[in-house]
Amino acid sequence: MTQIKANGITIEYDSIGDGPETVLLIMGLGAQMTRWRASLREKIAQRGFRVIWFDNRDVGLSTHFDGAVAPEMAEIVAARRRGEKPDVPYTLHDMAADAAGLLDSLGIARAHIVGASMGGMIAQLVAAEHADHTLSLTSIMSNTGNPELPQATPEAMAVLTRRAPSPLEDEAGFLDHSVASQKVTGSPAYPFDEAELRVQLLADAKRAYSPAGFTRQMAAITATGDRRALLKTITAPTLVVHGAEDPLVPLPGGEDTALNIPGAELIILPGVGHDLPTALDDMLADAIARNAQKARATA
């Protein structure tokens, strides 16, 4: 893994593959780049791409904004309702500029942009606001910020907002909490390997732990709000992938995303929640490659 300066911050990234085109993977809320599973990265690379993945700002080994304090979510929502700009450390627009800046710093003119959950929101904004950096867009288990969309189920919202014990003080409690959370948000048709997940969670916690960064990223999502007007300007070939059983970002969020991006293709995954089961690696890699081919056909 390597660090590089981009958009005024330090970004930790890694890459595999030597294909002529690049796929840029953008991870979701509070999640480190390590959550892009090696098998999925490798399968994408095997389809002829260079694959780059990175830590978003405020997570992992990229720049953390520890001196900045995000206001309460209620304050952010109230400010938006008053037509005011919320006073937050940064928004998703800044995070999209990080992704575009990373490509610039690496000397990559354009890439296929792929994002999951909050990463999908960021990827959408890269395609909308940095079209010159975008060959194609794949938005996975994300939404448009439309306030009329169904919210997360009460159980999933509790998972999102309930603070886990610190792994630095209560390792067992942290792991138990995180596994229980995955049971709520995961895929009913694709049970996860609990032992494997515990190993991943502990490794991530030892690599970096920043609950305050999670809060600031959540504030960025809330402050950015409805992105539909921008999505309508996207011209890159777009694929929207969404789990039919997603309790955190319900399926209408994916449907709304496809509806608001001209010409977008929607793939609905039966039995899938808010995760990317290993069993779907080949299907996802093939879908990303097919969407990339559309970009070549229209070039």
C-alpha cells in the first residue's frame, strides 16, 4: 500500500493489474479500503483492468479531520430545511474531489468509477461533477439522497447509530457488536462466515480506528442531501446494482438511482442485503466489465 497527496490531503491506496483501463473502487461509510475483498478485486483485474482502491478521508490511513467537529444530525437537517448550508467539515462533493484528485495524482486521465453504499454516492458525484475523469459508473447498494425514499428499517438504523465498544478497551465486545450488526444488514440468502468476519474486523480495528471519522462522514452524507438534479446530468454508461433485501438502504434507493441517471441499467440481486457476498464476485466482475464495454462502444 502507498500514500500520495491528492486534493490537498494524503490518501492511502493500493492497486493490482496492468490492464489499459482503470477501475477505481470507492468504499462506504466508515469502512476501510480493506473491505474491498481481495477475491473481487482480483476477478475485476482478471477481466483486463488495473484496479485501484483507497481509504476515503477520515478512515483508515488517509488524512483524518480530527480537529473538526460535526454538528448533530438534527442541526444539519434543520439547516437544510431553512435553505442554509450546513456547517460541516466536508461534504460528499469534497470526497468526490478526493477520488478525482487521486486519479490526477496517479496520472490517470479517466477511469471506470465503482462505489458501494456511501461510496456509491461519491461515485455518482464523480460521474456528475468530474465527467472528464469518468469512463463508466457502477453504483452499488446506494441511493440518490431523495428525502422521500424509504428509510432504513428500525433494526438497521439501530445498527448504524449504536456506538460499538472500543476495540482498544473491549475487543470481545467490539467483535460481538460488529458481528451482530452484520447479521442484521447482511444477505439472507448468503450467510457469512462468522470466524472469517471476526478476523477481518479485528485486523481493520488494529490498522485504524476512528469513530469520530464515521460521524463526520455521516454528517457529509446528510449535509449533501438530494443529488437527483446532478444525477440527471450523468452521461457515462451507468450500472446500478442493489440487493432486494437491503434493510439499510432499501431497494427503492437503487431504483430511484437508475430512474434519475439517463440510460442506467438496474440489476436487482435476490436474497442480498447490504453487503457483497463472495458468491457474487464473478457476477459483479462480469457486470462491471460489461458496463465498461459500453463506454468503449460509445467512445
